[in-house]
Amino acid sequence: LFSLIDKARKECVFIDLPESAMPAFIGKSGSHIKSLSADHAVEIERLKREPTRIQIKGDEASVKSAEEAVLAWISDWELQNIGITIDVEDSVIPSILGKGGSTISSITEDHGVKVDINRKALTLTVRGRDRDGAMNKIRCIIGEHTAKKAEVEEAQRKADAEKAAAKAARAAAASAAARSETNHEGKKAQPEIKDE
């Protein structure tokens, strides 16, 4: 059973590519991906659910050679398209993208860059003409997001502290009322007992 599983893993491999590399990897009308598939006698396809990931299927030796060729292609592409990469929190990605992708589109157009966001590795890479300018804009967005997040967290801490203080005050008032009630009961007049 384990040998079958191992064999299946070697006959089907997944590779992640930078998003901006995908058009060059596929090629015009799919020419590059088709050529790679034919050269290595494998089936290579881009996953629909994960558009930056490809799947290579075929016999073990063919898949291995195709995988090596794809990884070499990625290395060459990255050398030709050097970028600046930073780590990002998952929560900041929507702020960087903007509503309907408007913020990231503005950055890419204004600075002549491509921006790749790897949600699995939580990294952001900027490649192109004005990488530094684009990265400065992205860092400003991250700073604004971080400040808003800290503001919200501080407001939540204050609200929690106020709730805790109000709860403690109610508990203290209830305790004082209970003690007062006990003291009043102890001072009540004792009923007279008459001898007959």
C-alpha cells in the first residue's frame, strides 16, 4: 500500500509559480506549457482553484525530468525579473489589494510593476521598473493597517477593562448590600417572651 502511495506521489507533482511569471510560463496560446509537456511526455496543467499552481502528471521518470525543467525555468525567470520581497500578515492583504483590486492596480500602473502575493508563504514580491516606489507605497498601506489594527485592539482592551470594572463594581455593591442586610437583621428587636 505504501509503495503504491509513494508511486502515486512521484507520478503527480504540484509546483507553485510567481503569479506574474504565469503568462510567460504558459506562453502565447499555451505554446510554452504545451512544448514542455511534449518534451517530457507529461501532462502539465494550471489548477483552476489555485491559479499560481501547476500539476505535472505522467510516469515517474518523466515527471521528475519535467519538474526539474520547470524549477530551472522558474530560477531563470526570477533571475531576469529580480524583485523585492517582504513578509506580510494575512490580515493586511485585503488592504493592499483594495476594493475590487483598485489599490494594487493603481500601484502597478503608477510604478510600472507586477506584484505577486503568495498567500501560503505570506510574502509579497514587487518586480518591475519602480520597485522601490511601489514598495514604499505598500509599506505605507501596511503601516496604516497596523495602526488601525492597534487602535481597534486598544479600544477593545479599554472596553474589556470597563466591562470588568463595571462587573467588579456591581459585585462589590451586591456584597455591601448583603453585609448591610445582615447587620440590619441582627439589630432587629428580639421578640418579648412573657412568663405566664
